[in-house]
Amino acid sequence: MTAARNDLTIEAGAFFQFNGVVQAANRAPVSLVGYGARMQVRKRREEPTAAVSLTMGAGIALGGETGSFVVTLDGDQTTAIAAAMAKGVYDLWLDPDGTKSANSIRVMEGEVNILLPVTR
């Protein structure tokens, strides 16, 4: 499965959420029962340290049979991203056996653009 491209625009210090559905080639939802999930935001792909890391129950929720997922960043996390970068990258992985393995699937990736306030 090729990762879907979805660029994110995030306002620094604000709550941010995005969602989606993982679909098979025939567009049927893929059951995510038993899956784990993880996502990181970094300044560059090769950056050694992530500005934010999310996992199941800590920013990522999966919808089981429906194939849906929801990624949530709170104000502290969007502030941390803004402190580390104005632009960056992310990807979202699903782990079929619940943990990172050779069977893990990268389902989404893209650029992250941070909106900083103008008026102070």
C-alpha cells in the first residue's frame, strides 16, 4: 500500500485534529481491529529527534471495523511543534500486530506547515 499524501496546516498553540479511513484497493474499509498506530512530526525526515510523537491512546484513536482513525494534537503539542520548526514532515504508521514490525504499514505522510500568530 502506498502512503496517501496529506499536507497539514497547524495553528501554533491551538487544538488540531484530522481523521480518515484506511481503504483497500476496492475502496472497502480495512478493519483495524488489533492494530496499533504511531505518528511523528520532525523538522526533516533525517532529523534525529521528533518534535511530537503520538501513539494509540496518546493522540491516535482507531475505529476498529470501520477502518477509521482520528489524530489529535492539543495546544501544548502544537506549541512544541512550532518551537521546533515552521515547516516539517510527518508520517502515520499502522502496526497490524499492535507493535512496530516488518508488517507495519505507512498509511499517510506529508508536510506540516505551522501558522504562527501575527498580532501579539
